[in-house]
Amino acid sequence: MQSSCSHFSSDPRPIGVFDSGIGGLTVLRSLMAAMPGERFIYLGDTARVPYGTKSAETVCAYSLGLAQVLRQYDVKMIVIACNTASVHAAEAIADFIAPVPVISMVPPAAAAAIKATKNKHILVMGTQSTIRSGSYARAIDALDPSVKVTGIATQLLVALAEEGWIDGPIARAAVERYIGPVFENADKPDTIILGCTHFPLLRDVIVDVAGQDVTLIDCGEAAQKLINGRTKGQPDIRFLVTDSVERFTPLVERFLGISATNIPAEHIDLTAILNTDLKRAS
Amino acid sequence: MQSSCSHFSSDPRPIGVFDSGIGGLTVLRSLMAAMPGERFIYLGDTARVPYGTKSAETVCAYSLGLAQVLRQYDVKMIVIACNTASVHAAEAIADFIAPVPVISMVPPAAAAAIKATKNKHILVMGTQSTIRSGSYARAIDALDPSVKVTGIATQLLVALAEEGWIDGPIARAAVERYIGPVFENADKPDTIILGCTHFPLLRDVIVDVAGQDVTLIDCGEAAQKLINGRTKGQPDIRFLVTDSVERFTPLVERFLGISATNIPAEHIDLTAILNTDLKRAS
């Protein structure tokens, strides 16, 4: 599923990046920073966001639908820029879209965390669905069974990031309530996987609670290192969303870290696209 | 759209109640308390929740789909137990399901608030989508143009209610941040419409910030007064959800206020049901 792509940079087709909504823009941000010369299509399922509170079956079905849409845009690779979708749908998507390579969030972040930890204790922060799946614990255990993994579902941080309350006393109190107790122990983690693409926005508050000596693993940055794309050129991005574009555009800047008002998002009718695809297939 | 139903109690068919997810259980709670002898079918669109951050078009399309499902269960009435759906889809559903009566959240809550306010200043708390629509302001203005309406989108309270953080310092700080400034003015509201079905869970914190002399309007209670149903008998409830039942059942008690572990929720495949219905219609 995780492929190295040595001849990848000569392929002019776009890289497809999908997420349940807007959080994946933090991943796109890492990809764009490392490979500005690539073309990107970002697909956000804003009509059905969030995935993190939904069941594995539903998340897998939704994610496969998004992969199906991206296939229609002739992408050369799919990056699943959503931890919950990575956990529940990466294998199904890899099967579906083969031989197009699929990069999911979990394996690169798990590997980066193992590389970073010195005391062999990693904290995974994620959505309810990601933590409940145990996927990070399994991925880390497969690479190094001596590493202890603590998982904490920090669901409210998603809403805080979307509301823009990413610093100040409320964000601090929420992070403290979730992860504070773990850092009061002598056996506290020295590495945190930000296992949801919203959480890099709360990086400062998380460091404030966990301590300056903790290493934070950003999934987008970890995944980006697997891809050898064009490192020079002009950014070329296209935004597709399943809900109306009006709600998407104001949030782009906060999550992407750059203004994107000159790139209009496009609404796509998911049902119509998937039905057309089914008809073609039959 | 708002019908009084004088011969309603002799009709043995169920009352259909739908919501974007679980918040509407607070409305079902009011309905059951007043009319325990009625049969209820509660349909929660847990696979696509929340509606409050989505566009009017998407909310309307989703809500019409739910009304279509309830029609298949031969309901004698539909209660739209979701403010966002009420705002964007009540008229479309009333047209679609006629002559079956439809009760939405906005008109009864607006009327109850006007009846309650003495200083003619009402605060509406709701989702982004509900507040942005201006529906409450219009409904109040149509009944009494002399009433001042302040609307505040208090989106994070939805996530707080779902996380179960309904009291304590974080809930207090969030409510304070949203509505505190309004209650520092001399011209402060004396009545608050809890314009999202999640908000009754945060009633104590809201009173704590707004003051004991403020009247809170619970939409479920206001809507329930429009319906003349069977006031004696045994409760008969059926829960249908579009996501997996495992995620729904643990939240029922918090929102419904009674244990419902003996009432198993049923998963319904929305796509399959709607497609079957379309085939029948064609």
C-alpha cells in the first residue's frame, strides 16, 4: 500500500488528495510545501463530514466513493488525508484503485513516531473512530513491539479547530482534560502522533500541556516524505467539495496556511458522479 | 404547515420524528412525556450528522430523504426534531408529505418566546446554519415586529453535548464566550430560544451565564403543545439510524433522559430504501 515512487515526478497527472472535509488541507499544505511543482486535486466530503464519529462500515463506504471520484480525474496517486478514512478504508481503496499507489496516514506516522521516541512511549491522539480501531497501536507494535502506545480520543478538538478556537483558555482546558493526566505520570510519553488532520492547528496548546521536550508527529509531514515528487514549479491546486463551496472557502486559509481565495472551489454532486460511474461499469 | 390535530389521538399510526442524529431525542423526550400512549418512530441520520454546519441545499435534500423513509412507515405526522432541518426543509417536506401534517421547530418556539418575553428582546442560540438563515428572526418579526432578536451561532455546544461535557469549567467557558457579552449589556435579552436540540442538555450552564431570571424556550416542549395525542398508555418507540447502531445506543440515555437499552435501534440502508422507492414511483 505504501509505495516509493521513484519515477513519479515525470508523470504530469495530478495527485489526488481526499479528506472527510477540510482537515486534510493540513496534509495538502505539507505536500505542497515539499512538492510545489506537482498538480493536486483536493476532494473534501463536506456534505458528510465528519467521519471520526461514524462507524467503520460507513467510513469505508464513503471513502471508496471518494476514491471512485478521484479515479475519474485520472490521478497518479491517492493520498488519504484523513486518519479515520486511512484506518477504515486504506486497504479497500488500494485494492480498488490498483495499480495507482495509495498513501494513507497511519504507516508513515507510526514509523516516524518510532524513530522519534527515546523512552519508547508514544501517545496517539485521534478521533473516537481512529482510537477505537486500534490501528496505530497495531502499526507501531508490528514495527517495534517494545514500544508502549497510549491512545486517547480527543474528539472535541475537531470542533475547536473548525470553530477557530485553537488557542486561549478553552482550547487549553480541553487539551488539559484529555491528555493532562498522562503527562503527570513518571512514565509519560515523549512522542505524540497528531492522529487527526485537525490537530496540527492546536500544536501550540498541545505542546503547552505536554511539555516542550515532547516530539509531535504531523501525519501530513510524515506521509509527504514517502513521495518523490516535483520539488520545483508553480503550485497547481483544484478544490472539489460535496457540500456548497461557500462554507468551504473561508476555512481554506486557516487549514492550508496560505490564502486560496484566487482558487475557487468546485461543488460536485457525488450521487450523480457515482451513479454515472456505475452505469458506465454495467 | 403547523396543524392542530383534533381527531389525532384516535389514529393508531405512529408519529414519525426525524433528526440529523441524536439531538432530536430531546424532542422525543418531550413528546413521550406529554403523550406516552402514542407510537413513535425516531429516525436519526447518524451517517450524515451534523446538519448544522452544512449548506441549505444539502440539508434540504437530506431531510427530504428522511421524510421519504418515514412515509414508508405510514406515519400520521412528521415532527422535524432538528432546527437546521426545520429551517431549510419544513416547507419542502410539508409539500412532499401532504396531507400528513408536519410540525417543525421554529414557529412554536418563536411563538412561545414572544409569549415569554417581557422586555421584548429574545436571544436565539443555534447552529451556524440556523442562525445564518435568519429564520427565527423572520418568524418572530412576523408575529411581533416590536421584538428585538439577537442570534448567536454556538456551534461548539453541539460537540460539547455529544462529548458529554455538559457542565464544568469548559462548558461554562464556552457558553460564556458565546453569550456572555450579550448579558453584560443593559439591554439584555430576557428569553433564550434553545434553537438546537442539543442545547437543552446544557440548560444549567446557560442559566448560570444568562442569569436565573431568563426564560429558556425548549423547542421540543414548545412543539409538543401543538399536538393533541394520547396522554395515557404505554410508550411504544422504534429507533431507526442510518449509521451503525453501536454508536447510537450509548447516547440514547443522555439525550432521551431514560434508559432505552431494552429498545434495540435498527440500522437502515438509506440508499437502498430511497432507490427502492424511486423504482416504485417510476
